[in-house]
Amino acid sequence: MRSLAFITALSLSIYGCMAESGGYPGNPCERVGAKCDPVVQNFCQGKFDATVELPCGPHGFVGVGCCWHGPPPPK
């Protein structure tokens, strides 16, 4: 249980650093226009969201997933 808490804390701190710095340079997820978000219960559940199977960072980060947040259709 401690290791899970440690990995979660580490992942969220890495995500926070990535968000603060504007992302990871050369990030495959962000290169295609998607965003790296923490994987929580409502991860990528918006009406116009789609999960993208690309890593966040050089080899992927634990607890972070790639999601494309699509704009709503024009009226």
C-alpha cells in the first residue's frame, strides 16, 4: 500500500512539473494536439473527449494518460 501511495505521489508531482513547464519536449501525446492528464475516475470522460493511445513523456509516466479534448461542434 505504501508503494502505491508513493507511486501516485510521484506521478502527480511529475504531472505537476510537466504542466508547469508547458509539457515535455517531444512528447508524442502533445505532438498530436492531445493533453497529458492524471488518470483519475473521470479521466477523459467529457462529451467530446477521446483517449489517445500515446505515451506522455519519453516512455510514458505512471498515472498520466493521453486525452484529446475536442471542441464542441459549431452551432
